Amino acid sequence: MTAFPQPHTVFTLGEATFRFYLGDSLELLGRLPNHSLDAIVTSPPYNLGVRYRTYDDTLPRAQYLDWTGEWATHASRALTRHGSLFLNVGSKPSDPWTAFDVAQAVRPHLHLQNTIHWIKSIAIDKAVAGARARLDEDLAVGHYKPINSRRFLHDSHEFIFHFTPGGDTPLDRKAIGVRYQDPSNVGRWAGAAAGVRCRGNTWFIPYDTIQSRDKDRPHPATFPPRLPEMCLRLHGLDRVKMVADPFLGLGSTAVACAQLGLNFVGVEMDKDYLREAIERTRAAVDPARLAHSANSLS
């Protein structure tokens, strides 16, 4: 059994163990045993001036990228030989290089195996969708961040950089595959016998509708649990013994692990975010806890 440091909170859900740490992610990653993580799914602060409760998101760019390299070094050491780091990074129109700079900071430590585009909102013209789509009119789905500008477009996309130790990590591509729209393709293409194909590197995963930012999304930058779920399924659930998120936030990766029955390690420096992440994780397999969670955190 791999020896992990003593956590702030630990509990089991079914056969999976969940360890939550209150503290600095860099310090905790440095203490994890070598090759103890099969997958890391995380979204660190983007250094774009987001208003977190505890963290200062306005570091000088060079300092921020040095810090990124430090935690990537620890992540590389902690990953198994065929592990995966799924790194979600966004940017803003006035600072479009952020995501690429972060990827470059990780580059000396891990191989960039795939670049996935997380689409949060998309508009589909009826004319190009084809008759099979049966659209009565143009379709716009998902939620975007409105931008009032004569220079920039609405921000409807973020990156998920898939890093691996050697660039040769096998994936279970059809675990998140999509069915062929034309059944004749099943017999036409090699490897199509299951009736599904690789989804590709564009994933449409919308946010839930937010009625009140302060009430419904108390953390200013979190992703839906569907995103880490798809990452973990793509990696291959049969090869996942331990998942980590060193920048836990409200615990979306932990929620996905609870739903999938996977062991999890998470780190968060803000005690309120950590408490909510723990409650959301428990509620993922026990919906009755959701009302209790809302009351206890209000």
C-alpha cells in the first residue's frame, strides 16, 4: 500500500478512499510517493486576476511560470510510467498567450500527447448541420462569457492539455466515443464494429445554468464534473488506481471520482472551498446530503 501523508479529511465511499489536504499544493505534491498517481485532472489558477478568497492571482508572469514548472516537476515524479496529466487552462482576450505559456512551462517535464478543446458554447447553422440533424432553425447551445468589445470575440473555449511521461500512454478512446450517424460506416471502416468512433479533440461540455454567481458558483473558476469524468474515461478506468487534483477548488474532479468509484487525493488552500468540495463529493453518491450541504455552508 502506498504511504500518503496524513490528510486533513479522509473517508471511503464504497471501495474508494478519498483524501483531502488543506494547504499548499506545491508542498503536498513534493511529499507524494514516486509513481503513486495514475491520473491528475486539474485546473490551477490562471494568473489572470481572478478574485479567489485566499490565493493572489496576480503574480508577475515570470514568477507564475516558474511556479508552474515547480509543480509540474513534482507531478511528473508522482505520475506512473503511463500516467496522464489533464491540465485545464484558460485565458482572456487581452492576454491570449497565458494557456500557451503554461503549456511551455510544463514542456520540460512532460510530453504533450494531446490538445483537447473544451467547447463551452457553440452555434450551429441549420444550413451546414445537414438533414439528419433535423434542425428547424439555427441552434445555439451552452453558455459563454459575454465580452463587450469592438476587438474581441466572446470567450467560449478553454484548453485541456494532456501531458504524459513519455508521450506514449495508451488511451481508451471509445470509452467516450460517439456513434456513427451513418450506420453504413460501421461496416466500411476498420475498427468500427462497435458502432462508435473516437470523439476527437473537441469536447462540448456546457456549464449548468447559473442563476446567481455568488449563490450557485461560489468559486470563481470551476469546471463541471463531466469534464474530469471524460478525461478519466479516456485515460482508461481499468488502469486508474489513484487520481489527484492538486488545485481542488470546489472538488469537481473529486465528484467525478466518487461517481466512478476511483481513489482520490485532493489539495486546497482555502478552508471554505475545501469544506464545500468534501460535501459535494459525499453528495455525489448520497444526494440526501445535498440539502444538508447547502444548509451547513450558508
